[in-house]
Amino acid sequence: MNRNLQETHLNRARASLRQALSWYGYLRKSGQMAANPELARLLKPEIETLNATLNKLDANVIRIAAFGLVSRGKSAVLNSLLGEKILQTGPLNGVTQSPRSVPWKPGDKVLVELIDTPGLDEIAGDSRAQMARDVARQADLILFVVSGDITRTEYQGLLELRQAQKPLILVFNKIDLYPDTDKNAIYKNLQQLGAGNTQNQPLLPDEIVMISAEPAPMEVRVEYPDGSITSEWETPPPQVDELKQTILNILNREGRSLLALNALIQARESEENIAQKTVHIREKEAQDIIWRFSQYKALAIGLNPIAFLDIIGGLITDLALIRALAKLYGLPMTGYEASELLKTILFSSGGLLLSEIGSSFILGLGKSAAAIASGDNPFNITTFFGSAIAQGGIAGYGAYTVGKAAQLYLEKGCTWGQLGANTVIQEILSQVDKNTILYRLQQELGGTFGEF
């Protein structure tokens, strides 16, 4: 991808985050947060995450996290990239006890933060999984370091990291311990295992790199001028140039787009959490609003004698209901977005709500005819009220159904719309080239949200 397109992706991501933060900032200033201290307390971590994500975007720092089991050489790999031994390494398992990060500047314009993590098999169960999720969420690119046959624990860890929906490079360390005849077989095995659950797509050359971060000492024969011969042990220099060049290629080709995409994924998660917490804490108020609008719609449509106006009035009531729920939850919702949401609800109901509208219209026609003829025949008043009750019941049920469906959509937060996180994610993924590491994420990320 060219640099201008990457910069566009970065600017769109910034605009999306600023829109979300400006809305929640408005809620604080308007007093809605102050009026509900419990809600303000629940939302504080998510709003702080949105702020931190925007700051990371503005700083333009790429985060690369290294994962793997103990004794695979994660710290050694990062040290070899840095060109100096900053992160502690050693013969004992578990030298790295908690995630550590160090700055790395591989080029003149690229600033990277390398994150070292404990072995995935040295932290028990839930703690390990949570640590991995937290670090993977922050990372823009993941290095998964292996150094031999992949174990069941290793493979499971790889699959879990794949679920973080981040670009991942399989790094086979300690390749110097294997003869050249085995390297091709190792590479093919990594291709098969590395695809994991990504629909068996072949891995790109950028996604598998074989290196030796700390080559084993070699016995060297030394001949002196006097003719004497001895042997000495020498440690060859690290063989990591291919990994360094692979990372640089990725960052130059799609680094800003990676940064933008990761920020939007984090923003989407935070916004959905904000919406879910808000929906939960205001459940009773939402139910009252849904029932009130259901009653309004039932009465208004049941008593209205003109069939065509029944349909228009019903749609206006549904739109007002959606916007009332959005206002209650403190979520942004323009008239256009409300109409798009209503359209989505109507067509995703399996035709149920659309058939209800049709039934209501037919009843409305009968009711209108009865109203016109009521002056000549008093019995038509009975027909009118019978149709009105039936039509009002259908309309009220329809409003209730729309309200409950709207709640589910609103739980996703303000991730749609022109600058919504989902919208910009789809926009970026639709523009990536097939030769990029981002292309692999296209189907995975595209399947995590609907069109709206």
C-alpha cells in the first residue's frame, strides 16, 4: 500500500476515536454522567482506554509483542533485534516474569516498542490467558517464537493468539541446531500449523521466518605461526537479519494501516463495552420507554381512520422509539442512523415485522371503509372498533419487537455510522492489497460484524 493510503487510514482512525470521545465528553459536560455516579464509575476504564488508544495513534508507535513457551528464546530474539542484551536471558526457565517493553528504532522514521512476555506455559490457566489477551490487545504485530516440534500447549496458544485478530509472524528460533536437509521440512510444517484456524489460507513469506538469535558455540581449529594447532570455542553472531528485514518490509508497506486497524479494534471493543454496561444499568428505564411507545403506537394507529397514515405514523413512532432508547443510553444516534437501524431490524426479522405492517395496512383499509360508511349504518361502528383493536394490538406488538431489537443493536455502541469503528475497519480492509499481511485479516475481521 502506498504511503498516502496508509496516512488516510491513520487519519480516519483518529477521526473515529475523536468522534467517540467528543460524544462521551459531551455526556460528562451535560451532567448525564454526574446524574448517575454508578454508570460513570463503570464507564471510566473504557473512556480511559479510548483516550490511551488515541494517544498511541498520535505518537505513531508500532507495538510488536513476542509470545511463546519457556526456553524458546523470546528475549534473545528481541535482544538480537535491538543489537544489545537489554532483556535478561539465561539457562533457567521463567527468566521473564512479567511483560516488559523496550523502544526500538529500526529505521530513521519508524519507532517501535518491543514487548517481551513470560512463557505461555509458566503462568497458570486463567492468569496466563488474561495476560496474553491484554498484551495481544495492545500489540499491532505478534511474533510467535518456536524452536522445535510444536507441542499441544504451543499450538493452543497459537490458536488463542490468532483470535486476537492481529497479524502474526511465526519465528522459528535456533535453526542453527538443525541440518540444512531438515530446514525445508520444518518450513512446510510451520506453513501447515501456522495457518491455524484461518480457513487454510497459505501463509505469506512474511509470516514465517527462521533465525538463530543466540547460536550455539562452535569448536574452531586454530593454527598459530609457530605451527602449533589448538581448538577454541567461538559463538557465531546472531542470524536475525531476515527477521529484521521482514519486520521493516511490513512496517514500510502497511505499518500505519496496522496501527489504524488495531486502534479501531480496541475502540470498537471499548465502545461496545460502554454500550453493554449502559444498557444493563438502565434496563428498567428502557423497558418503561418501550412499553410507553408500544401503547402510544397502538392507540394512535388504532384510532386513526386513514390507512395510509397508519403506516407513516407507525414508522415515525418506531424511529422516535429508537432515538429515545439511544438518548437514554447516552449513545450517539442521528435520524439517518435511526432509519438505517429500523430498516435493518425490519429486514432481519425474517419478514415478520414487514408482514405485520402489511396486515395492519389491510386492517386499516377495512377500518377506513367502516369509518366512511358509519354514517349510513351504525353497525359499521362496531366493525371500525373491531378492526381498530386488532390493528392497535399488531402495532403495539410491532413497536415492542422493534424496541427489543433496537436494544440488541445499541449494545454494539456507536460503532456504525460514517466514522464508526466498524465502518472504518471495513473501509481499510476493502483497500488492502493481496500481498500484504493485513489481507489475511480481511475475512476474519469482516466476519465479526454485520453490514450496519
